[in-house]
Amino acid sequence: MDGETAWVQRGDVGKKEAPLSIEETLQVARRFLGITYTWGGTSSFGFDCSGFTQMLVRQRGIEMPRDADLQAGWSGVISVDRKDLQPGDLLFFGSNSSNITHTGMYLGQGKFIHDTTHDHPGVQISVLDEMPWTKLLVVARRVKQ
């Protein structure tokens, strides 16, 4: 703004790459296993659940809302029955569909990845059919392409 010239090292910036496939996105998600849960976090320094899923969907070139309840109601997703889940689908948890408090991404084979404070805070893989997740799952959504 003041007209001064500044320099950035070539290795500190990168060109925008093509959006990732769902499988590539799930590979990226696994790289964050163990990253500490941080309420309101949206970076590799720490995520919360919806910051984590937002980052993963962004890797596919899609911008979605920040908070879990807004993500579940977003026009960029379609409803999916639990029996029809596919890798990359978003899972939303809470006491009911009007009170969504958590989200994660389905990996396939009954597992999902999420950033949670349950058991040990951080990005972890859980089994959908185990408690408390099986009881708390209220809706699943698939991102439109």
C-alpha cells in the first residue's frame, strides 16, 4: 500500500493445483491424524470438526460453510441414507437434525475421520457402528459436484 517492494521465497508459495479427487482428499485427511483439536481452528495448527471437514472439501475445489449445522443445511449437498454411504460423504451428529454439534467424513468400510474431543482430542478415525457415534448420527450428506 505504501509502494515498497517486497520479496517472497519461491518455496513459500505455490501455484494453485487442480482440485483433488475424493480418494486423494481422504489421503490428505489421514495426514492430519493426531493433530490437536482446537475449538474454532481452521488450519494445520489445529482444527475443530467443521474446520477440518471444510478444509477437506476445499481440497476438492469447493467452498462450503464453516459450521457443522450450516454445512448440513447447505445447498451444495444432497441427503444420503446411511445404507448408501460412500467415501467422502459428510456425517453430522447431534441430538437431532435441528441440533447438529459434530461432523466428520466417511472413509468407507464403516469408518470415518473427524476432529473430536471424544476419548482423546484430535483428528482420529472412528467406527460409525460404535457408541456414541451410531446413536448420535442424525444426517449424512454428499457434496454435489
